[in-house]
Amino acid sequence: MAIAATDLVGYLRAEFAKASKLRLRLLLVQLLAAIPGALGVVIQDDKTLYYLAVAGAGLLAYWWLVRAKYQRVRAAAHTARRASLILGGLGGTLSPDEHQRLRQLFTVDENEARFRIVPNYYASDLPPSPARLGEMLEESAFYSRDIHRISATIMGGVFVFFVAMAAMIAMVTIPYADRVTALTAARVFLASSVFLLSSDVLGAAREHRAAADGAEDVRARMSAAYAKGFPQNDVLLAMVDYNSAMEGAPEAVPGVYRGNEARLNQRWAEYKRDRAAARKAAEA
């Protein structure tokens, strides 16, 4: 059975939701993997140290498995998004070979994808054309901008929290501690910093911010293209840039889209009304 544009919406929503959960699991596993290293500097019992080493090795192996799965799901999600934009915007069908490739690439089953189908996921009422693709692209960039900005703020907050906790512990303990205690506290801090480095929390915040800036650039370009009737080459080039910006960032922090969906829907509806009114006034 051929995959329609509405089916691709279900696949992209299911794949992105799955990727977002796997990313959260990766962060939790990395945090847990840092705990044995932190405890190892204060525990002297050989048997306990052995168990901590085994636990650390097990968590590392599990992390590699989750990471491989996350990368596969993430690739499937971005493929579904690209296919959804092309098929939903320009119309037409995919060849049987492409259908088979997509079905092999997707990690969620057909029933789960069907459950997540939203018929009016893209708000454009235009027939299949570069103009419809342009509107879909502008809408996607509008949502992605805010979602990645919020994700950047959350990841930045996580980084600040860990740094602040380490600084607070240092200020409270070091002035009143002897040399051995101070050195132990420093070792605990260094071991705990493995989590921040391995998960690259600050780097993720920067990548989310860069994705938000890239989405805003595409939105502005499509807003300008709207006034010119969405020239095909402008739309296609913007789609390439949008894909590059989104694929260069981690998936959104779990819950960000769902928590802001109603607000974003309202803002997008207001944006479309204001844009249409401005165009009508310019043509009068």
C-alpha cells in the first residue's frame, strides 16, 4: 500500500516523539554513568569499587545501545519530515522503490503512525504547488523557532544548575575543610563534570539556539516569498536550508511541543490573519 502525505505526518510525529524520549533516556543514562565515577573517589572498599566499576561498564554499554537506536530513530524522523513536506506540498506520488525504502527506514509500525495522523497538520489550503510547499515550510519554521528556543533555554538551565550546585558545594565546604576533604570534594566535582562533558549540555543549548535562528531565517524568507507568489527556486532553496538547520540540532526537549502547542496554534492563526490583511491592504 502506498504511503500518502497524511500517512507521513503520522510517521513523522511518531518518530519525533520516539526520538525525543530516547534523547531524554540518553541524558539520564549519562548522569547515572557519572555517579559511579563520583562515588569511586570517596569509597575505599575494594569490593564496592569493583561493583561500581561493573555498574559503570554496564551503563556505558547500555548508553551505546541507546545512542545507536536514537540515531536511527532520529534519521527516520527527519526523513519522514522531508518526505511529508515534498509530498504534501508538491503532490504526486513516490515510486515503489521509495515506498519500500521508507518502510524499511521507519522504526514505528503502521498502526502507531496511523494513530498519530492529524489531517490538518499543515494549515495551508492551497492546492499542491510551490506556493503550498512555501506555506508549509513557513509554518514549520514558525513552530520550530519557538520550540528550539525553549529547548535551548531548558538545556542552558540544566548546565547552569549543575555549575551552580558545584560552586555552592565548594563555597560551603572548602573554607572549613582540611586538605584531604577539600581534595576529595575537588575529585567529586571533576568526576561529576564527566556528565556535563559527555552529554555536552552547553553544546546542545547552542545547537538549539542555532536551529531557532535558522528557522527564523527561513520563516522570514518565506514571508517575503509570500508577497512574490512563492517563487519555486526560492522555496526549494529555503527548504534545503531548513532541513540543514533542523538536522544540525538535537531533538526538542520532551514535552516542549505538547506544552506549547495551543499557544503556538493560536499565534500561527493570528500571524496568518495579519499577513493576509497586510497583503489585502497593499493590493487595495
